[in-house]
Amino acid sequence: MFPGNLRFIRDASKEIHHRMILKNGQCNVSQPISKRQRLIVLRYSQLVDSSWTFTLTIFLAVLFVSWTIFAIFYWLICLTHGDFEPNHLPEMQKVNNFKPCIYDMRDFSSAFLFSMEAQHTVGYGIKAPTDECAEALFVNTLHCIMGFIMQGFMAAVMFSKMTKPRVRSQTLWFSKNAVISLRNGKLCLMFRVGDIRPHYIVDARIRVFLVKFTKTLEHEPLPHTQTELKIHVDGCLDNMFFNWPMVMCHVIDEESPLYYLSPSDLSQRKFEIMVIIEGTEENTGQVTQAKSSYMPDEILWGCRFDSLMKFNDLREEYEVDFSKFHTVVPVSTPLCSAVYNEQYHSMEKSNKNGSSNIRLDFRPRQSVGEIPANQLVGLRERSSN
């Protein structure tokens, strides 16, 4: 094998694109975490992203530790003041005219119970601090401040987990495959999106990106270049009335980066199509986002999506059959790229009009653009010889 062929194989392997957005919406990109961040368990983002079991376990452990630590402080203060002596116990305090640091303290269990009361309420019952010990008042003040902070932090984490957009995004469906077929005489890339909840997304907006490997004029490799694809549904642009499943459409025209895409190019993993839906939850007002992607082997050429909606005459309403959400049916579609399809129709039209100045351009193409000019020169020289 010649060295030039080895270099060609290495260059081709660099263009192979691996999935960046998984089908469940997770981003397939990991970022390094420092050892300090790994040791900090009570990070807000980690508690929100973790499971309910892990979060509740951490909260219970923190509460128990805080109750125990402050109970030790209260017990030591009362022990130092002599509140646990037999003549100073609660039933003997009035007889001996003794004023304790904290009323109704008998042992460590009484201190632990007072610690729980002090952290979660300011309305003390029998157990209450007195002005006899300044250190007890100081510890009780710190305890109340820490209790307010801890309860506020826990409430914020709980609320964030319950209203987390990821939970809502799981009810937004994307079709397993995207399809390419003719619509109004033009090749179009299409996929289906739907919401299985009865409470819909308000002001839904959808964006589609093509991620591929490119090189600049200075031969700088850009492995994950993003190009936004123009998308529409029916006569609307990216904003849509999202109350039933819809088929999103991207017209493959001269402005599309898929203009030279042919059926044989779908066997090569050289690009990825990422889909992002953003909108506002109707009940909570929270902004939610759902993501998915399509690799070339998940794009079906010559298919369209089956219809889901039918009218129920008995109930007088439309019904959506989600069992057909991913169903596609084959349709007649040209097995060529959009540029060849348009040139062919232009040639047919010119022949009918009697003009013959338009001819098909059969230069080699690749999936996301023309072959570089230096390769075309070599091809032309070999073809002329």
C-alpha cells in the first residue's frame, strides 16, 4: 500500500463523526472534575442532578449530624453549669431555687430533643433557654441561623428537582428515524415531534443543526462545525402551535448544506443532525428543553411518516394514535441528490421549450459539499488520459 493511500485512510477516519447527542437527550460530552469538586458532596448542581434517593439520604444525614453536634454543645453547657446534678434536676429546681441554662434537661436525650426543636421552630415548649448562661444563648442563636439556612437550601433543592425541565422533556418525543422524500416537488429532510402530555408546551420553538468535520482555507481542522438548518412545519417557521404531533420539514435547496447529499452518502458516518425543542410549560411557567439527534444511518431515503390523527365521530374530537408515531411508509423518491434532481427537471423543462443550453453536471460530490478543488483537478487529468 502506498504512503499516499495510508494518508487518505487516516484523513477519512478523522471525518467519521461519533454521536454527540444521545437519543435520550443526554450530551455525550464529559468534562473533567477536580478532586475538590468530587469531595464536595453538597454542591447544589449535584444534589439537583442526582437521584431522589441520594438527595434524601444526604439531607437526612446532614440533619442528623447537625442535631447531634448541637446536642453535644447543649449537653456540655448544662453539664458544666451543674444542671444534671440530682439536686438540680427539673423536679428539684423550684425547691432548691435553682435556675438552669435550659429548662427540663435531664440527660443527653433531652439535649438531643431540644436540639431538634431549636433547629426547626422558635416556639419552644417546656424545653427553653434561659438568661442564666450566655454561652447557651450564643449557641442557640447560631443554631437558629444555621437551621434557617439549611431549611432554605433544602427547600430550593426540592423545588428545583420537582420542576426540573429534564422531567418534562421526557414526555417530548422524537421519531426514531428521519426521512428524505419529495414534498411539493423538492427533496426534504423530515422528522416527527410530539408531546404525550395533555398539558402542552407554550411558545414551542425548534432548531436543527448539522454537525460535521470541516477545514478552513488555512487547513485548520474543525471537527464539530455547527450549521443551522432552516426548518418549518406547514406554512410556519420554527415557532409552532404544538398541540398535536407534527412533522418538521427542511427543504434541501441551494442554501442547504445537504444540497449534494445522495442515498449512498448515508452509509458514511460523516455528520450528525441535532434537534432541539424549547418552550414554556403551561402549568409551571418553567422553560423546558428536549434534545435528540439523527446519524446518517438513521435517515431513511424514500419514506414518509404515516398519519396519526383521525376524527372520532362518537366523541366529536380528534384522536392521536401514538402507536404509529415512528411508523414510516415507502414512497417514490429520486435516488439522487437534490442538485441532480433540480438539474434534471431543469433540463426536461428546457427541452420542452426547445432550448438545449442547460446540461447536467456530473462532477463527483460528497455528502456535505463538493470535493475539494485539488482533488477535482487530479480526477480531470486522469479522465482526460
